[in-house]
Amino acid sequence: MKNFVAVRTEYSKRPKALPKLDHAYAHRNGFTNSVNVISSLSHNNFGCYRHNATSCSEAFLIVELMHQTAIKKRVRSDFNALFEHVLIFSEPLYAHLERVNGSERVKNAFTHLLERYADQIKHEFGFEPLGFDMHLDEGFEDPLSGKVRRNIHFHVQFYNYDFKKGVAPLRHLMTRGLGIDGKTNQLNPHFSRFQDIAAEVFQKIGFRRGISKNVTGRDHLRKEVFVLQKLQHNQLALKATEEENKKLEMELQQRKTELEQLKTFIGLARQIRDKLIEDINELNSALKSVIAATKHEARRLLNSLMPKITAVEERQRKNSNNWHNKTK
């Protein structure tokens, strides 16, 4: 069973920050939409927000005002204000946890652990947590099995300002640094640390660190690219299914044609049978008439012959008597 947790990060300047936060809002009632949302599952989404806010967008505006108060001037429009962490979880293990513990207990456990993750990020790097939104309604439906494969992920949002140190931490995380061999690291160790923290926090419920792309040789796909690839895969599968359906429909049509031909043959056979029965009945009737007529004619002939037979018998009787008298 797959049991990975991975972290993908992205930062945005203020003009793009609010649309991004609106897009990530769990209740899906904003002005942006996602291409792979399964609306029937959207009621399972949930979120948790800091600073007494009702959304990460509201928390962002609150913290931005705190930032402006701290520096005593407006925040520049080109400032990378939003730092988003998308935590992605293997769906098989998440679904297993739901079956064993129930969805509400799983949500409560993830809420607690995500709060720990956000606090640890703040503790180590200084970013100000805004909250998180959980998406349980994204994914795709397998056209062959009909099963929905969910893309389980959380959008954990941070504001790029450390109020204790009075600095924007993101600037200091951008360099990869040098390894022990004196060469530039292939991966940024700070961003690798995000992966470590996620693994440390969620190992209690069975998740483990995602494998680095240096090992797999694969880059993390952006959600849009992932969705497009899945759509292409599904379209190919759907096309194959449609072609198979066409073959089955042609075969079914052929069977229907054969069935209609059989029905026609059966109808003709029934007509021939009925005609034969009619002819046989007529012949039987004619035979009965012949038999009846023969019997009648036989009686008539017999009746006409009886007097002659009687006369002949009488003559024979007289001749016999005369012959007897002469011989005495």
C-alpha cells in the first residue's frame, strides 16, 4: 500500500496571492474553479484558519496589515507575500484510515497534525501560518472501473514574514548552498527539510517521506499537468471502450438481423403448416364423403338385387322339387 507524504511549495506576489487563496478555499464558493473537482465530494472538504479568520484569504489580509504596522509602511506589490505548502498524501493509505477510523476521526487527526506541521515550520523558519484547506474532492474517475481516484492534498498557507526577527525568511531559503564536496547542492536543503518535517509529523499515522526526485528521476508534476495527463489517459481508455462498444453494437445488430430473418422463416413455416393442415382437413372431409357415398350406393345396389336373388332362389327350389318327383 502506498503511504507517501510529499511537500510541494510555491510562492506568490500579492497580486496573485489572493486568487491563489481563493482557488484553494475548501468550500469552493469563490470566483476561481479547478478543472478536476468532483462536485459530489466537495462537502467533504474542510479548513482551519489562524488569527480568528474564516478563510486563509482573510487571515492573509489580517497578517498583511500586521506586517505593514510592523514596518510602518505599505508592503510592496512585488513582495513575495504568500508561501504555499501543498502536502500530498497517498490515497490508498488515507482511504484505509477512513475505513478503519471513520472520516471524521481522520479529519480531526489531520487537523491536529497539520497544526503541528505549521507550528514546526514557523519554529524553524519563521513563516507566519495562515491556516490550511483540505481538498478531498479532486481526482478523476476511472472510465473502466468507475472508481474515483482522489488526489488527497492540503494547502497549508504561510505569510512570508518573521515577526520576531523582522525579516522575510523566504529570501534566505532560495540558495542551495554548498555540499561537503564544495559543490552546489542538487536540492535546496531548506526545501528538503520541509519534506523531513512532514514525514516526522505524519509518521505516527503511517505515512513516510516521499522519495526525492534525485532518486526517482522525476519532477513533481504541477496539478494542471497531472490532471491533463490523467485526462489524456482516460480519453484513450474511453476511446478504446467506445471502439469495443461499436464492435459489440455491430455484432448485436447482426444478431438482430439474423433474428428477424429467423422470425420471417418461422412465419413462412407456420403459414405452410396451416395450409397443409387445411388441405388435410379438406381431404379427410372428401374421403368421408366418398366413404359415405360408397356405403349408400352399396345398399341401393343390394336392395335392387335382392328381388332377383329371391326369384332365382325360388326357381331353383321349384326345379329341385320337380326333379325329385320325377325320380320317384
